[in-house]
Amino acid sequence: MKEDNEPLGRKLLLVGKWLLITMLGWAISLLAIGGASVHSWSEWQALVVSYGLNGALIGALVGLGQARILGPWQVPSLKWTLVTLVLYVVGLLAGVVLTSAINFWTWPAELPMLTGASTTFMWIDVLHIAPVAGTILGLGQWWVLRGYIGPTTRLGGLLWTLGNICGLGIGGFLARIISGLTWLGYFSYPVGRLAERAVVGAILGLITGAILVILRQSEQPKPFTPMTATLQ
């Protein structure tokens, strides 16, 4: 492991920029972070479309901003942006579909409610989809990031993936609390929804930003090559 001579201020600045970009990307979206109730088949379809479209918006904004931060380490900007965009769409959609499939399998007697009854059939929020979405996002981003930031090891990939899962999970949990406080009247609906999205992005950005700093400190120094050997 190389000697860490980077000032603490630069590390905090990196984490702060990463957090801010990720938070803004999530906050600008219109995703129902704190949860959405599903009463019918048509509502479920609309929820899936919402997750897909907002995933594209979040992925594009976060990918562009993070690509600029990663620029000094020669991470391909266009590749990082496009991969992040696709991963957010695929990750969020896969999370919603798999979570819904579990609900379908667990409560088959309730399936008639999907024909249009007013009773809530299922509840979907970011906390539910965090394991699936975080795994897809983490593994996909590490495929781009490895070799540029930190050592190309399974441990680095595992750390980055767990960071995304924990970021979405903890953020989703806090968003659920904010959603409850909004329902109790502590926040207005627009403010509450904005806070839900912002807290997920902030926690995700904080955790992955901190892991980014750790991975950079773990870079192995390049072996010294004598000039005479280079000239031969």
C-alpha cells in the first residue's frame, strides 16, 4: 500500500463534491422515493414506467457530474456517463420487478385486487429495491472504475458494490421516515418529497465517496523501471 500523503482537506473536498453531485441528481428527479402504493395493474405499470424514466434522468445527471470528478484519474467520461445511465435504469427497474414478483408469489390470494379494487395491493419504495439496484449499480460501475481508481481486485469490487447497496438501503430507510413525518404533517408534501429524494442521494454519495477515497489510498505504486532497461 502506498504512503498516503494527500491532505485531509482534499479528501473531504472529493467526498463533498461526490456527495453533492449524487444528491442533486436524485433530488431533481420525480421518483416516489419514500414509497408508492399500488392498487391496480395499471398503477403497477405506471410505477414501472416512472422508475425507468426517472432512473434515466438520475443516471444521466449523476453520471455526467461524477465523470467530471473522475476526470483527473483518466476514467473515460463518456463511458462512465453512459454506463451509469444504463445501470440506473436497469437497476431500478429490476428492483421494482423482482420486489413485485415476491409480492405476487407471497400473496397469490390478493391478485384479484390488481383488476382495479381500491385496496392497497403492495407498497414499493427504495428500501425494498436497494439490494437488487445496489448490486447492479455497484458491479457495473466497478467494471468501468477498476484499474483507474484503486487496485483491480475482487475486494475493491465487493467494497464498491456493498457501498451502493448500503447507500440505497440506509437512504431508503431515512426516506421512509421522512415520508411518515410528511404524512403526519411535519412537512408539506412538496418539501417532504424533495427531502426524501435528497437524503437518498446524499447518503449514497457520502458512502460511495468515502469508499472512493479509500480505494485511491489503496493504489499500488507502479514498479520502478530503470532508464537503461527502458532504452533497450
